[in-house]
Amino acid sequence: MKKTDYRKYAVIAKVGKDKFVKYRTSSPEKSLNFLINKFQTVFWANWYDRKTRQQILSWGKNSGFKSI
């Protein structure tokens, strides 16, 4: 199995006033917990399918998860 086979999503998150991060993940819930634990200030995050590059999920600090 290739590394990319189990990392289905790419997540881009705003974690500071001028800071953005990008990670590859297989679980949106676990990646959100990781971001919150590592950066404390997560304003929003968007998950994209790595093959189609379509946005599939969004999370906002005040709005929670939203399916696209």
C-alpha cells in the first residue's frame, strides 16, 4: 500500500492571524483534534479530496462541520 492510498484528504486551515497550514489525512475528526491541540487558535479548516481536488467538508470556529 502506498502512503497516499490511506491519506484521502488534504486539509487547509487558518491557525493564526496570518498563518495557514496544510496537512494530508484520512480522518477529518482526528485531523481537527490535532490542529486544535497543536495550534490552539483554529479559525476555519477545509477538507479536499486529494484525487478530484473538490472541497468535501468545511469547519468553522463558530459554525462547526458543514458538508459541501
